[in-house]
Amino acid sequence: VQLVESGGGVVQPGGSLRLSCLASGNPTMIDLMGWYRQAPGNERELVALWSRGGSTGEVDSVKGRFTISRDIDKNTLSLQMNDLKAEDTAMYYCKARDYGSDADSWGQGTQVTVSS
């Protein structure tokens, strides 16, 4: 599975962005996908998860502001980010798990910068 993220950019506090992750290769074997982020000097952290059964979830720090969703037909994973804050500034990565090979794939990341 190959993953390509897009949609990052520079936005003012309170603004919105929508990130997309396009999966190719053999996306039908994906059973778990997630968005992660890494700010300079920090470890990579989980932001939101989607599972094949349809379950989704966001971590407490973004709950109510971010929403994860998956379009199976378009092989995309999205992250709608509203009411962005300076502390949301980070490189955002998409991750997918292939249940056939039990292997994880990562995208190259897309930068989100929240600044006035």
C-alpha cells in the first residue's frame, strides 16, 4: 500500500483545513488507518483512527474540532480540521495497516502551520 497526503498549508488560528490521504497498491487489504502528527522536537502522536468496521475516533486534544472519515470508493482517508490552534502546527502523516501482510505503511507527510 502506498499513501500520499495532501491538503496542508498555512492558516490563521480559528481557521480550517481538510487533509486527504490517497491509498494505492492494494487498498482493499486495509483494515486500519490513522492520522498522526509530529511537531519539531516532539514524538509522533496519534490524532485520529478509522477501522474497517466503521469505527472512528479522535484523541481528546482534537475531539470536537477534527473529524476523520474514509471514502472507500475513492480510496481516501480525510481529516477535517476546524478551529485550528497554534498547537496543531505539525507535520501530519497518514498510516495504513494491511491485514494480509500485517504491515504498516506511512505517507510522506503534509505540513500544517497555524499562525497569525
